[in-house]
Amino acid sequence: MSQHIKPVSRYTTAARINHWVTAVSLILLALSGMALFHPSLYFLTYLFGGGQITRAIHPWIGVVLAISFLGLFLRFFTLNFWNRDDTVWMKNLGSVINNKEEGLPELGKYNAGQKLVFWGQSILILLLLGSGFVLWDTYFAAYTTIDQKRLSAVIHALCAIGAILIWIVHVYAAIWVKGTMSAMTRGSVSGGWAWKHHRKWFRQEVGKP
Amino acid sequence: MSVMQALDLRRRSASSVPPPPAGAKAAVPVAKLIDVSKCIGCKACQTACLEWNQLDQPIGYTDGTYNNPTDLTTASWTVMRYTEYEHGDDLEWLIRKDGCMHCDDPGCLKACPAPGAIVQYTNGIVDFISDNCIGCGYCVKGCPFNIPRISQVTSKAYKCTLCSDRVVVGQAPACAKACPTQAIYFGTKDDMIAHAGKRITDLKSRGYQNAGLYNPPGVNGTHVMYVLQHADKPSLYAGLPDNPHISPLVGIWKGVMKPLSLAAIAFAGAFGFMHYVTKGPNRVTEHDEEKAAEVAGSDRA
Amino acid sequence: MASLAPTFGRGAMTNSWNDIKNADVVLIMGGNAAEAHPCGFKWVTEAKANNGAKLVVVDPRFTRSAAVSDLYAPIRPGTDIAFLSGVMRYLMGNGKIHQEYVKAYTNASYIVKEGFKFEDGLFAGYDAARKSYVDRSTWDYEFDEQGMAKVDETLQNPRCAINLLKAHVERYTPEMVERICGTPREKFLKVCELIATTANGERSMTSLYALGWTQHTTGAQNIRSMAMIQLLLGNMGIPGGGVNALRGHSNVQGITDLALLSTSTPGYLVLPTEKETTFADYMKARAFKPIRPGQTSFWQNYGKFFVSQQKSLFGNAATKDNDWAYDYLPKFDTAYDVLKIIDMMAGGQMNGLFCQGLNVMMAGPNKTKIHRGLSKLKWLVVVDPLQTETARFWENHGEFNDADPKAIQTEVFQLPATAYAEDEGSYTNSSRVIQWHWKAVDGPGESRSDIEIIADLHGRLRALYKKDGGAFPDPIVNTSWAYAKPAHPEPVELLKELNGYALEDLPDPADPTKLMLKAGQLLPGFAVMRDDGKTSGGCWIYTGVYTEAGNMAMRRDASDPTGLGIHPNWGFSWPANRRILYNRASADPAGKAWSERKKYITWNGSRWVGGDVPDYAPTVAPDKSVGPFIMNQEGTARLFSRTAMPDGPFPEHYEPMDAYIANPLHPKVTTNPVARVFAADAKSFGTPDKFPIVATSYRLAEHFHYWTKNVHDNAVVQPEMFVEMGERLAKAKGIKNGDWVEVSSQRGMIKAKASVSKRFRPIMVDGKPCDVIGLPIHFGFVGLARKSYPLNTLTPPVGDASTNTPEYKAFLVDVKKTTPPASQPAVA
């Protein structure tokens, strides 16, 4: 039997709660938003208790998401700065997709793909928040023109689709790369996972006193 | 807002309408014709609208103009807008009754996400069905004329119904009934266009060379039309749009974006699935675990 | 009304609302029909849309009527006579009068007495001490030995009425009109040209006016000027013509018919003066013999109408032996109109006031004086369906009514009355059509109809007089009160009483063996009224409204066989269901229509025929030369009005009492020399050095007088008082739209929000710009609309010489920016 080290801690409890609050908000936002976006998905409003309630709570969930995501952002933004290795990694994206990671540079806590997810969602959520306020007629109808609202509606929809697509990538990556889920469920990953995917980070983690 | 209609539907928001039974008679499109050149701005139409629709508009303040209330509200579905138009030594006081234009291609209906909250009857009337309204305000964004208003109390959208509840029993809208100078006519759209033609001839004979009918093609015509003394410059009349059309932004938002977005999401899902099937999962090998242990051990040693 | 009767014989809108559609030119001046009479204005839009009519509006401001007009001309408030006299000068100077009509149907050819003159702003016979034309003996025609007026058919005699008129208006050149009225010369001439197109019998002009003409110290003469223009044009008696007084209430014509003036009794009969102590004296002055050969002079029947009225009022107590109870009638020493009553209250000469259907606190001029007067009363009874400022005059409403309730001892009784839809009855509209209205709902709470309130009051007074006697109880005790339920007279019973009954069997005059009417039957028309006590009738002009065939006021047949808007079976139009008065004048002297277009009543060889009831004896042939103005002793209409007008037989321009300039025509007589000013008010007029801005007051389409500020939806569409002014004035005073401004006059001060508008332009008077501001009358301190200072805080307490109508339409003010009233927000 081969030698396994103890799981490597990747996320604190607080970070995991923060993530899941964000995740649940995002899913609820996607469901309620899609319900109001496309008539064929209007049935999703029943999940929330009808169209009126769906319309009313969607922006509030958005506020939860924004605050929650701000927490994630503050936690992780320093770890998501782009470096030269990320560029190399991106150039070899084809190999990564084909499950061939040999010869890639050693990575820190996040690879370029994860960083792109991070920055992508950061920017999109900021845009969604801004355009969302413009569309939140209950409180803010008077502050913008109808043309600005129209533009916001398009931006909001585009950003939402973008965010959903990134979310799909994010979720699929967690499914595809086995051993990932435990990072967000139990807060730790196996040593092998850390070694394989985030070697530099792994070295730092094990190098800690 | 309107009661259950015995009117057939032509369009229904966020849903489709079954085609009429074979052999069914098509309803005749109706229209209200507002002859601005006959309007004296007395606001009888406004009060008739308040009364017939039992609207409770609060008493406001004057802002130093004759516009009272100063704008459309959830309880004022029509208001008069007064413009003092000075040209040279002459003055004209242009008085336009503002309210829903009942576009033949209604932007509100196009924008509405709630099935059946906005309907268009086969006679052309565009009506808001409150029971189905979710108060999202998309109709406000869809409307090229800035007409619908959302109630802070009921969170529903309101606007002129063209008195669909009167029309269905063969009555003219309350405003047309109340108008003392017959500046508001109601009838079939063809008749209204013909009548407007006579009025325009009269206006031209009185020196209004650019008199004409406002029935903007950008929204495929409207079921509320104006006779204007200066049809070449509709915007003179308190900002009546010169060439109204559903905003291209709304067109994108409620047009190509809807299928493309679903396609993109479906594609992303499918791509992931295919990737998983063809490439398989990315697993951590025993070798990786060993290396990890090795590194951890050596480093910690 | 006080100007139409001296000209034509009757004081009422001459044509009908519906008839306006037949006009080719519609002149709105001295009114704002679109704003104040929007429902009637529909006939103007009809005339425009279907008859190609041109609408001309002459007004100090660009009104809602002007908004749909073809031609608008500005005019300084209170200068209408100068404008209209200028029009007369234009018409006569350019040969644009209907010669044949003028010659045959007016007193143009009548020779006026030597001695009649007009000099330095005064007509002959002025008594400066009494401020009155005491000696009006020269204001008349030359008469021959038979008592017939002398005429010169050739119109060569310089003392022919028309030649005197020509000379009189010669001073009103377009330049003078521009100087006085501020109407640009080109605009004035354009109006003249358009008016002149109707001087031919082919085309007609209708004149629509309202309080914009009456509420001046020259009010009656304003209207007379137009009446004269219409005579010169031949526009009287023809479809689409006429001088049409648009009345402000749905039933003002009705109240006028039933004795609006304190010196009248119903049907335009006159109350005796204190000098007419006997019936014989009274009748002597009312013989009304024709003063041209063969003329009708319909007022010759005065005795029949008077006796029938006395029989109606006093029943069996009016007998031949007691001169038909002549002694029961009050004999007046002076007119007790609203202005007089206010003056007496303020002077402490009255104990009580019974205020029914009148909100005197808002409707009278000079609110401060009215308030002082009401405060001096012992008691005040207010009968009204609504809360009124009058009933609440003693309450403190902050700045808006700064009263001290502790200092006011007046005991106020409010009797709630029903409103129009809570009772049935009749309305008489502007065009004299009496229409029945039915009850829709019961009145709220303890409200009672005005009739019930008066009946109850009468019953109690009568019981007191019966019990306690008194100085002269007979008129009250003997008032005829033959109603089925004395405490609840039915409106139908009252209308029948006004119509009149045969009190005894009346034989047929054509065949004395037959009965025309049995005792107790309703009279079919005033022609059967008698002066022998065998008929009754409370208001002779209404006779025919309720006959044995039923209540004519209830008729609702909209059919119009001629298409001329006559609708003969809709309601009942007094007199005798005529829709156009003096309609004999629609035909030439030979009885042929002046034109096919204006064909109305013509002679067919044996009778006068047409869609309307001829205003003429139906079988009198044209060759008898009986004039079409049958009420006048002349048979013709009066360009020269003889003594009927207290301020002159011809109209003359006088400045409003708050005079903006010295009268350019005669600076020593700037204002109307016989305007009615009480001694107490002598110092209440403003001068332009202190008050350099001209103000005018008016109504808004959204409101009805002081009533609808109590109605939610009306308050929604016009919620608050404002003052309209032009951009030039606003800029000079640093005022923006919506700012609070203070408007002050010699009488007082109000605050209101500014409405700055291009529709008010400075008017060039005597070469200098004159700023005009406008003030709506509707807002007060009671009701649902925002509280406001009553506008009559500013208006002058002065009355027209003929009617005592207050001068609400032209007065001097100053304007400055100010702070909001304590109880109002700075911004909406």
C-alpha cells in the first residue's frame, strides 16, 4: 500500500461558507433570472412562489450575492494575480483539456483557468450589480432614463449569460478534475491532488512550519 | 386591469395564441383618432378616464403650467400636455392628449416576460391583464412612448386600456364620449384614417401646409392616432417621438439574445458532457500521492 | 342682457347654441368659450369643421379658444369699446354694411333731437354733482304731431341716427385703436376685413361673449357695441348670426328670466318705484304705444302679463277692485343688488343676510369689505349643497382667511340643500331652451331642496304673521300657495304656475259660441293672457312650456328637419318655442330670403313659413311694413338707444376704474362718468404709479366657479391657485415658473404660484409696453383643492352703470417674488 499523507488544507470553514452562500445565491439568481428572461423558462417562477415574488426577490438575492462575492474577492484576489506561468499554462490549454499536464509549469493555489473564472465572475458580477440597480424599479426607477434602463437590460442579460457560462465551466471543472470537490466540501484536498495540480502551492503549504 | 374579455387575442405576452378557428371572422381593427387641432385642453377626457376606471389620483400641486397631473401615473392613464410654440410673431398653443398609443407592434408586449400579462386583441387594443402582471417594469423599457407606470402599492403596471371593457359592448372609450369638441373620435381604423384625411384637407386650407396623420410605421401603425397641424415635426407636441420604433436594444434583448443565450448554455453543457465522455476525468494517480508524500516528507524532515 | 334689450327688445342670447354651426365667422371676444363653455364650444368646432368657418379670438391673453382659432388679436383689458367702435368706423367707412337691412330694420334713418350732443367725453344732460345723466330728454327722436318718430329715408339728414353714429366713431381710427387697445394695426385690420365678409346676407357672423364683456364699468356698452356691429352687418335674425351671451351657470338664463335684478319681477316686468304709488301711475309709464305707423310694439300687452302675474302670485286676493293687489308689491327706492347689500352690511345697516345659492365671500368684489360686512351681521343663513367660504367666513384659515373668531359675533346657520342631481326641475340654458332634469339620487343627510326650504320658511312666516299680525301682513298672508302639499311644492306644480292657467272659461275670440279654454286648463301661449283677471301666469315668456299637451321641457326629440339646428321638439325655447329671435329679419322687406344659404323664415304669399316659429305675426304680409323687432316701439332695432342706457345712447370708451392711462380721447373724463361708486369706496381705486401692471380674472375649464374645488377629480386636474404672467415681466421681477409671488392691489394682497408663459405678451399701449397678468377665480380656503387666498381680495368694488356688475376683468396690481404661505410647501 502506497504512502498517503494527510489531506492538505485548502479552504477554511469561513471561506467554504462564503463560497456556498455565493454558490446558492448564484444558482437562485440564475433560476429566477432565466425565468424572467425566457418565456419557456417562466415555469421556474413557481420555484419561488410565482412571478411577483420571483421579480421581487431576485434583486435581493443579487444583493446577497454581491456582498458574499465581495467576501470571496477580498479573500482571494491576491492569489489571482496573473503571472508568467499562467501565460505558459494558457498556451498549453489544449494539453490541459486533453488531460496531458506533463511539462507545464508548477502552479500556485490557482491555475490560469481558475484565475480567469475568478476575474470573469468578478467583473460580470460588478456589471450585473450595476445594471441590476438600474433595473430595480421598485427603488431606483427615478434615477435613470428609459434608454439607460434598456441598455442595462441588455448588459444585465449578457453578463448573466456570461456568468452562467463561467459557472458551467467552474462546475464542470470540479466534476472533471477528480478530487476537487472535497476542497469545498471538507476544506481539504489530497496531497496527490495538490501535487498534481498546484505543485507550487503544495510546496508552500508543506513548507510551512 | 381589464375585466375578462370576450375579445379574441392576437398576441399574448411571453406565450403564443392559438390560431383562430377556420372560418372565423377576423375582428375589424379599431382606432381612436385624436384631432389635436380641435382639442381645447379642457381635460374632460382626463376626468372621464378617472371616473370610468375608478382611479384614485391624489390631488397634487401646480407647477406653474396647465399640466395637471404633471405626468402619467398609475392612476392617470391620460394627461394633457401643453406646448407653447412660438414661430416668428405667431404663437401656437399645442395641446396633446398623451396616453397609450396602442401600437400595432407593441413594444411593451414584446418586452413582457409574464405570460398573458399583456395581450393584444384582434381589434388591435393592447391591454394589461393585472392578474398576470409581475411588476418587472420591462413594459416600461419596451414602450417607445414612455407610457406604462408601475404602482408602488400593487407592483403592477397600468396604462390606458382604450376602454376595452366599453369597446367590447359597442361603446366608445370614456374619453371620446366625454370630449365636448369631438376632438376624440373612435371607430374602425379605416374610418378613422378616412376621417383624418378630411380634417387634414381642412387644416391645409387654413394654412397648415404640413398637417397630417400620425400613425407611425415604425411600430406598424398605432390604434391611437393624431391629426397634427405640423405632422412634419411631431416632437413639437411635448416630445411626441418623430419616428417611434421599438428600441434596437429591446430588439436584441427580446430577440436574438433569447435563443442565442439558451444555445450557448446548452452548448456549454453539451461540450462538458462530450469532453467527459471522450477525454474522461482527470484523476490523481498513485504516483502523484507518492510524490506528494515524498515532498512533504523531505520538506518536513 | 341690459344692453340687448335696449337694442333689440329682449335681453337674451338671440340665436341658439346649435345655430352657431351655421356661422361663417365666429368672433369670440369678451369671453373664452373653449375654456368657460367647452360643451357649447362644440358648435364652434362644428362650424369650423363643416361650414368652413373662420374663428377669430380677441383677448388680452392667448386662451384655449385662441389655441384653436384662425386669427388671434391681443387687446388690453377694458378697451373693447374702442376696438369695436373702430370696427364700426371701418365698416361704415369702407361701405361694408348691409345697406338695405340697416335702412329697413334699424333706426338708422330716425332723426335725433336737436340738442343731443357728445362733447369732451360726456353726452348731453350730465349732472356732475349726481354723477348721472339726469336730463336725458335730448336722447330721443324728433316726433311729429301723431307721436310718430320722424325719419329721413334718404339718410341725408345729418341728424339721422346713422350719421350721428358715423360722426361718433370717426375718432376710432386704427391708429387710435392701437393706441388705446394695444392691438397691432395690421391685426386689427385683419379682424375688420374678416368681419366685413359677412355684410351681405350670404355669410353670417356670430358673436360669442360672456363675463369678459359684462364685468366692466362699461359692460353693457361693450355688448351694445357688438349688437350695433351685427345690425350694421345685417347679422341679426339670420342663421349663424346674432349676439350670443354665453351664461356661466347651467341656469343663469333661468334665474335672469325669473327676476335676477332686484328691480325686476319674472318675465322682465319691472317692480314699481316708490314714486309709482298707484297702479294707474305704474301703467301710465308702460303704455308702450308704437312710435312708427302700424308697428307691433308687443310690450303694449304689458298689462296682460302684469295682471296674470299678480293673479299667479296672490290668487283670489288680487282683484280688479284692489288693482290686482298692486299695493302688495314692494316699491323700490334704489336697487338692492349684491354691491349695495355688501355696502350696507359693511356700513352696519343690516342685521341679517339670507344667502341662498351664492358664495358671496368669493363672488362679490373686495373680500375685505365683504368680510367686514358679514362680521357686523347678527345672523347669517347660508343655504348651499356645499361648504362655502361664506359659511366659514368667521373661521381662521391662516394667511388665507385671517379672521378672529372671538371677535365675530355673527350667528351662522347652515341649511344643507340638495344639489342638481338630487332633485328634479328645469334649467333654462343660454339659448333660452327650458329643459327638464330628473332626480338621480336622494340628497345626503338632512339636506332638503331649495324649494322645500323656502316653502317651510314661508309656512312658518305666514303662521307668525297670521298669529301676531304686523305692520302689513297681507302680502305674506295672501300669497297664493295652492300646492298639493304646501310644505313640499312639486317642481312640476311650479312650472305649471309659471306657465299659467285659465281661471275662468275663456271663449274663442273667433267664435264666441265656442270655448277656447275651460277654467283650470293650462294656457297654450302668452297670446291668450288677459288683463281682466281671467288668466294667471307667473312668467309670461315661459307660457307654453307646460300646456294641456304636457311638459314641453321634457321633450327630447333630437330631430332637425331643416338641418339648421332648430330641433323644434327638444325642450321649449322661450318665447313661444322660437330658436332664433327676430327671425323675420332673415328675409328682406319683401319677405324673400336674403340668400339661399341663409334662408330661414320667408313669406309664401299667405303666411310666414320656415323651420322655426316666426318671431312675427304669422299672417301679416310684408307690404304692411311691420318691423321685425316687434318688442320695440319702433319695430326696428336701435343703433341709437334713446334713454334706455344710463351711460349714453352710443357706446364710448372709458378706462376701467383702476385706470392704466388717461383716456386718450378725453383725458378729463377718463373713466365711466356714471359708474356706480359708493362713497365708502371712493379711495379704493389704484393708480399706475403704485400698481403698474394690468390684471384680469377668469375661469378655467377644469373648474366651475367656487363649486368644483370641492370635487376630487376637478381638484386633481387643476389643484391650486396660480398667477399667469409673461416672460418679460417674470424676467424683470426675477420670477420663475412655480415661484411664489405676491400680487397686490389698492384693495389687498394675495400670494399664488407663478405660471410664466409665452401666452402673455406685453401689450403696446400708447407706444409703451403694458404687462398683463391673469388670475383664475376658483380657489379659496374651503374645499379639496389647495387652500388659497380668495382672488376677490384684489378686485375693485365698482359696478357697471347699467347692471351693477362688478369690474372683475380689468384692474391694476403690482407683482413681486415672495415666500410661500406658512402652510404651503415651497415646491410641489
